[in-house]
Amino acid sequence: MAQPAVSERLGEGGSSAAIRAVTPAALALAAVGWWWSARMADDMAGSGSTGMDAMGATMAVGFLAFLVAWAAMMTAMMSPAVAPMVKLYGRAAAAGRVAPLPFFAAGYLVVWTSMGVPAYAAWQALMDPIVAARPWTGQLAGAVLIAAAAWQLTPFKAACLRHCRSPISFFLRFGGKVTRPAGALRMGAMHGAFCVGCCWALMAVLVAVGTMNLAWMAALALLIYVEKNASFGERAVTLVAPVLVALGVVLLVRPETLTTLT
């Protein structure tokens, strides 16, 4: 039997109103994430704590509270970058060819939320030394920046980024069993895994320099968006590496600079 055309498999005939609503919904979700992150940052500032000190206070509330904050932060940072994939899946869902979009989104979010587990462990270990401004914490942040620069140039990063930059290819390769919710969850988790492969090192930088720091969140979210969606995204991957190395070297030589950067 002949394979259906790409446009047919992706549901070009779906509800136009539903399709048009997907991208605004993704952006609205991102806006909620940014609002929540900004609110947390304001609360931290109002308490007289630095961003890193306040994150320690947030962690004291408990592991679950940290995961909620992490999930909001990932939603804020990742939603714009993955909007093309979400829109494509939403088109197929509107045509009734795949399980509803929330199942795909849930698989993606589960993967990224699970990354909050090692992030929480790292902050538990680093919280007291960072609050005490021990020099080695700045040097550690410098080493993380340099490691992130190195990851930018690996073939593994390039392979993951190719999947993220081509939603149609990804859909056709991994979307064979998404008519049921379980298949949609798996597909979302797979896309999330490739996204983690692209961005885990940048998230490690965020943890090292101050989780919930809005300036770093915005800068890294913009970089992630450019890498995944801009025509020059693959070139940006290599161009940002020297910047990360330069910042890392500064922190290795002058670790006290960490307080300025955060």
C-alpha cells in the first residue's frame, strides 16, 4: 500500500481554528512560566537575599517545591523553542490522526522535569559553599562554562540539534504509533530527550551561576531558540562556544567574579 503524503499524514485538513490556536497557547504557557519565575525572583529580592541565597531558601521548602519551580522555569525557557514541533503535532491532532496534544506535551515535560532531580542534588551540595562565597564555587562555575563550550562542538550535540531543527523529519521518523496516548507520551519523551541532548550543558551553566536568575534565563532561552529555529542556528552553536570559554576562563582566574555575574 502506498504511503500517504506528508501533508496528509500531518493533518493538513484539520480544523484551521485549532491549528491557529496552538502557537499562541504555547507562547501563553511560556508567559506563565516567565511570570512565575519573575515572581519568585521578586520574592527573593524582597527578602534581601541574592538569587543564589534565595534559591537555597526555596530548596528548604522541599524537593517537590524545587521541582515545581524547575518545571516552571523549563516551561518559560523551552516553550518558544519547541513551538514549531508543538504546532506540527497540533495540526495532526486537529485532524484526528494522533492522540491529543496534551499527551505529547506531557511526555516532553516529564523528561525536562526529571532533570530537576540532578539539579536539586547539585544545589543541595553547593548551597552552603556558594552562600559562603568560597572561591572554588566560582572556579567550578568556570569549569562548567568551559565544559558547556566543549559540548557545543561535539557530534552528539549536532545530532540532537538536527532532530530538534526538523520537526517534520522527527515526526515521520518517530510518529508511527501516536494514535494512542501512550504512543504520544513516548514521542513527546523522545523529543524531550533530544532536547536535553541539545541543552543539558546550558542548563548546567544555569545551575552553576544561579538558578532562577532571570538575566541568565533570558540569555540562555534566546540562545536555545536561535539554535533550534533560526536559519543560522547551527552556526550560532559554534559562535557561542568561544564566549562561554572566555567567561569560564575569567571565573577560573578570578572566581570572585561569580557574584558580579549573578
